[in-house]
Amino acid sequence: FRYGFWGCVAHCLFVLLLLSVRGLGQSDYAPYFYDYGPGATHGNMALFSISEDTPVGTHVYTLNGTDPEEDPVRYGLTFEQGTKEYFRVDPKSGNVTLVQELDREKQAEISALVSITDGRNKVAETVRIFVTDANDEQPEFQNLPFAIDVPEDTAPGSSVYKVTAVDKDMGSGGSVSYYLQVNRHFTIDGHSGVLRIRANETLDYETTPAHFVTVVAQDGGGKYKGQHQVMSSTATVTINVVDAQDTPPSFVGTPYFGYIYEVSLPGSEIFTVYAKDGDQGNPNSIHYSIMNGSDGVFDINSTSGCISLTTNPSQLKSELYEIRVKVGLPSGPMDYDITTVTVRVVDLNNHPPTFYGETGPQNRFEVTMFEHPPAGEILRGFKITVNDSDQGANAKFKLRLVGPGRVLRVVPQTVLNEAQVTIIVEDTSGIDYEKGSTLTFKLLAIEIDTPERFSATADIIIHLLDTNDNVPAFTSEYYVARIDENSPGGSSLVSVTAIDPDSGPWGEVKYTIYGSGSDLFSIHFSTGLISTQPWATLDAEARSKYNFYVKAEDGEGEYSLAEVFVTVLDLNDHSPEFHESLLEETMVIGAPVRIEAVDEDAESPNNVIEYSIMKADPKNIFDIDCNTGVIKLKPYIKSMEIIHNITKSQECKWSLLVEARDRGSPSFSTTAVLNIDITEATPLMAAFLKRSRGSPMKVLGMVTGIISLLVGATVLFSTAMYLRNTKSNRISPARRIIKRRPRHPEPPWSFRMPIFRDAGPSSKFLADDPEGGRADRGAGGPRAKPPPPNAPSLPPPPPPSSATASKARTSERPRVLPTISGVLASRSFKKPKASSSSGSGSGRKETMSSALVSELKMRLEQKINESNQGYC
């Protein structure tokens, strides 16, 4: 810089020239990929491998390269035309994302072209991407369906079939093993898939002609989406068992029973046995024969198996035969089966059951008895016998009693040949005279084990005698009656009804009435009609609700009760009434007044009152609420000046003619004269009255509370000052400013309440102003007890001016002061030090105090004058 400005310029130009020459001498190199080798997740994707279960949208690789000149590079990824594009690369970041699902079993290797460019030079490389296996394929059975035939005599442990399944996966996921679902006849080799008959198990066509074996092929398991997964598939092998001649014939439907009846003829078919060959796939012909037990009186058809009688039934020597029948095959002596056929000789069922009475067979039995016999009682009036003359099973029958409900039951219920019939009461409530004087049942005897099912029927008739088993019952638990008040005596109210279903005097009901409130009513003893007493008069205003009981009693004293509720309906027989015919009310502007009338009727609308103003002069002054009787000034009347403008006089009183009318039919009304004295309250009082216009008791309570607080505060203050003066035996500083007056007895202490006044509005402010003084204390004498405290007298005013004197002469009004109990006391200050000017200072203080009191007095008189003008 020592050469100045031009030297600096020359130096800069030299530096720029050197930089330009150096730039022109450099070469432009192509970008290139980093190669981190197989297994890396960034680089040029050379030998990159990816699992086939990778989810679509996953970031799988990052192409990473650089430019020697450190220029920014961009990446590309393309595929051969016609092939799927499985990946997509972000040109700036090089992030490679999977965009289509992979399937190694369809394409295990993907070829792609990756490129990198710096804008001027582009480098492209072909890479191979390997898709690795995931366990996503299940084993597949080959040569489906599986159906084979196996002879039933195949030896245990023999192989019968080989199943094959293939899994396309690699490694353990591609290995297949086999096993069977629950099966007791077959087993399978887990590696080869060979199906065998279990050891110690045989096949039996007659028992199970076909077997359905479920084979499960399961791979060795492998990873799939990060978790270990085992996949399997099933197939059913149908094994048809081929029958072999290894089972002898057997009888079907055993045991066998046959019967011979007394009317059977020789050659009659007794029974047919049936057998079939055990080898159902290829049955053989069979042969029937009698081995023994026939005693020569039975024969059998060797082909059909029909057993027949060869002699007359009367020649049979036994009632029971047991015939042994054989069925065999012609192939060998051991292939046969034996069964027993039992043949019974039975009597012909030709006699039905029969009912007998004391005189012989009969089908009608009657008895007379009282109702409601005890449960379990035997009806001994019935003498019934039942008989069936057949023998054996033909003489066995059941007895049933059919009738209303489960009232009676019969014993015994099963009879063989003959039995005495007993009828027992089961449900005593069903034997009720009131439900029916006669009960009718059917007694049935039905054979049990005979095809004919012969039966017999007899009528069971019970005539019932009545007992007094019912109590009179009212048709309702309570009765409701309504009657107008002032109805004449003997008026009917309601008729009650009680029913006694018993007969004769037990069913005759008599009614009586009793209970509180029943003395005004009577009831007819037989009809149940309730009416008022002839001398009774009902008044809803005196009592509108009555309730009492009625009693229904039968001839034996059984009774029941019901309650009767009587409502006396109100009639409009009273007119509204005001407390006085002349009403006096004081109305403060902004606060309403209320009139009230009373209607002695008991119910609405007879006792609902509507109010109205009948006459007012002038008319446009007041509004009245017809429902509540609240009277208020028109909204535009807000001050006494407006009222004076309306009346053109200083008179603040109005007389209104108000009417109170009820809503009954017919409607009654009454009138009264209402004198209203209108006055104006202070703004605070007016606001309070407006808020409290709907609750006069609130106003009264507020006034009473204020007065009580004032009285209490005054008494407490006076008492405190009295005690203080007594204790200190000296006059309070406030009294020292009062001029000494001649000694005379103190007047008694009094307190006047402003509310107890009979004079004009200003009389509440009049107070006595007695002249009194303090009793001098004797020097050295005992201290006298101070008198009770009273309101202090004002000091004499300063000499009035000429104008003030003239006003005083023209107006000679009594002093108007508020009467307050207590003493005036100022704060006690420290006594000032004595000085030569003490006399003049005390004189100035006394003059200032007198002037202050005079000014207060003048202001108080001015307020009182304003108040008196407001009451006119």
C-alpha cells in the first residue's frame, strides 16, 4: 500500500490473472459411485440383496457417489423395457424405495441400471439385485385327489399309499414333514409320506367300509416379516375297504317273540326270523333250521326263516316254548349263528273291563256331600269294583278319572283282573258349591298291553251341599262420591255393593256405616245406598273431604270393609270482602300499593278474585293489576310536579272506587273506597321501594332494622360515655366549650322516637332545650355522682348582623333539632404547655367552636325546612 491507490489496483489485477490461468489449465472429471461391497446399504447397489417379504414403500438402499470437482450430483435408476420397475430413486438424495411386491419364487434376480451425473458427465452401471427367500409358501400336495382301495384282510403294518408335497421355499422353509390328524387305524412316515396300517390294527369292511384320513404337510419354518412362521396344508386320503369272505351270517332284530292264540289254525305263521351274511360286499346264500325246543309242533322254512304251527292250539301241552334256530353257510360247518325264538300261548282278549256296584254291573255312581272336604279324604259313599275276565296280559288295564282339574284321583291306577276302586280328594278348592252344585267325572278302565285296547266308562256324579265359606266382598276396595255443598238433607251420594255367593241367609248382606266423619251420612241396610242425614248440611268452606268405612255382613257375622271418600263440591256462595269499606293508603312515587279482598269460597274459580278500578277522577292516573290488586301510578308520572300539573292544586290525595269480583258462576263482587295519599321519597328511598314493591314485609323489616340499629347505637354510646364520666369523675372535653349556666336540677333524660308522632311532619325533629348547668364541686369535698348523660345544649350564637337580626325578628319559629342521646366528645389531645398567650389562645378556640356550632345549626334548620316542604 505504500505505492498508493494505483499500486493496489495493479496488485488485484495480477491476482485475478493468475487465477484465470490456473482455471484454464484444470480438467473436467466424471462423477463416480462409491463401492462398499456386498451387504452395504449405500453405494452403487452392486450385488445388493433384499428379502421378498419387504413391505412396499420401504427405503431399502441409498445410492452414494461424488464428483471430483465437488459439483452436485443427481442419481437415476432404470429397468429394461418390458420388465417390472420394482424400485424408485430420489434424484437428489439417492434414496431407493421399493414400489412393488417381491416374489422370489417368480423372480429371484432383478437387473437394473443405476446412473450418476454432475450435469455434464453421466456414469451408468448395470447392477444385479438378488431377492432372498422368506417363508411365504405353504407345501402343495401332488397328484390330488388321493383315493385308494385296500382289502380288509391286509396285514397290520403294511404300507398302503405314499403322499408327496412340495414347498417352493428354500432352506428350512422348503423342507416338508408329514403327520396325520387323529386316526386310530393308520400312521404315516414323517419324512417319506408313506401311509401304513397301524400295528395291531385290522380293517373291517362290515364295521367301516371307508376311511377318510387327513394328512398334514408342514414345512420347517422360517422368517417372514421379522417373525418365525411355520406353514402347513392338509389333504384327505379316501381309503375304500374291499370286502373279503371272513364274516359268518348273523340274525337281525333279536330277540324274537311269537304268540299262539286260542283261535290259531295248524299251518298258521307264528314268527319269521331274519339273518344276513356278514360279508356285505359279496354276500353268500344262507340256510335256516330248528335245532331243538319245538317239541314237534313247529316247523321253519329253510330259505325264508318263517316258523309255523303244525298242530291245533288245543293240543299244546305248554304255555311257553323256546325254539333254537340256526342259520349257516354252505361253505363250512363253523360259519353259522344261533338264536332263540320265544313263543307264548296266550288267551284271546275277548272280555273288556267292567264296573260293578253293590247290585251288579253299572255305569253311574252318585254321592251327596258337603263342599270343601279336606285333602286326602276318601269318598266312602262310592262302592265301586272293576273286573276283567281275561287272563294274563289281556286282564291288565289302567284306571283314569277324567274331570275338572286335578280335584280327585283314583286308586289303584293299574289293575290286574280285579280291584276295589277308591276315590280320594286331591284339591279341596275345586269342590266348591259356589262354582257348581254338581261335579261330574268320567271313570275310565283301559287295557294296556292288548292290541284291542278294550275299555269301560262309568259316570261319577257328586252332589254338593253349601256351607258358609265365603265372606261378603265389595265390588271395589274404595268408593268415591261427590256432592254439592248446601245440598238438602237426605241427598244420595253413592251406592255400594257387596256380593256373598253363599246360599240362603249366608248370602244375604246387610250394610252398616261407621268411622270418623260418618255421623253426617247414613246407609240403607239392604241396598247399600249412602245418603246424607236428613238434618245434615255440608259446607265446603268448613270441610270439603270426608272418609269413613262401610261394613257388609252376612247372616253368620262374616263381614268385609270398604272405604268411602266423599268430596264436597264448592259452590260460589260467598262474595269477596275487603277488610274495610274505606281504605287508606300512602303511595310513594315509584312504589305501588296493594289492596286485598278475601273470598271465603273453598275452591277456584269461586275464590279467585279480579280487581278493577270502577271510578277515579281523573281517570288517567292509576293502573291496577287485576290478579294481584297492585295499584301503581301511570308510567309517565314520575314526580310530584306532574301530579300538581294534573290536579292544578296542592292536594295530594285521591279517592278511588275499587271493585273485587270472583270468577265463580254466578259471579259476586264488592266495592270499597280507597283514599291514596301520594308523597315523594328521597332518591335512595325511592330506589329501595321500587326494588321492594312486591314484598311489603321486606320494606317493613328494613325500616324496623334501621330504627333498631339507631336506637342500639345511641344506647351503647350513651352508656359508654356515662360509665366513662363516672369513672373519671370529670366532664368530657366537649362540655368545656359550653358556657357555665346557673345551677338548677337536671331534667330527666329522655329519648324520642321519630316514628311515634302525632303532630306534623316536622314534629319528629323538635327537641327540648332546657337550660341547665353543672353542679360545682366543693373544694376538697367528696366527688358527687354525675347525672345521667343528656344531649348537650348549644352555646350562644355570635352577635347577629343586622340582616340576621331582622330575619330572626320576622320568623319566630321554635328550634328544630334532631334529638340524639349522648354527649359530644372530641378527641383528647395532649395538654399544651403553659405560655403567656394561653388566655388569648383559649379565647380564640372558644370563639371558633361557637361559630362552628352556629353554622351547623343553620344548615340543620335549612334541611328541616326543605323536608317540611316535601310533606305538604
